[in-house]
Amino acid sequence: MFAGNLEGEAELIFYNLAGKKMDSFKLDARNGKLSIDHPQLPNGVYLMKLIYNGQEFTQKVIKK
């Protein structure tokens, strides 16, 4: 999904396909990996935006 060595803080934002912000939270990247566990988000298709080191990455994700 996202390539590169991740270290430090990142922000993750979830939007539904209508563009409504569903949730956001701060992440701490350790050992080059981000762990995402978001049980409050209902199953569905979302746009996930990762803001890290001054850059933004957007990816469509499916939560089952």
C-alpha cells in the first residue's frame, strides 16, 4: 500500500465515498510499520488518507 521506511508520527483519516470524514487519529510508526485496528468503523468501502512527513497518500480500502 505505502512504501518506504516509516518512523515517527503520522495521521490517518478515513472518509466515506461521499467525502464525509468518518474518523481520524494519530499513529506512531515503529520499525517501518503502521498497525491499524479500527473496530468502531463500520464495514464498507472508504478512502484512507495518510499524512506523513509533509506528504499525503490516499488509498481506497475495504473493511470487512
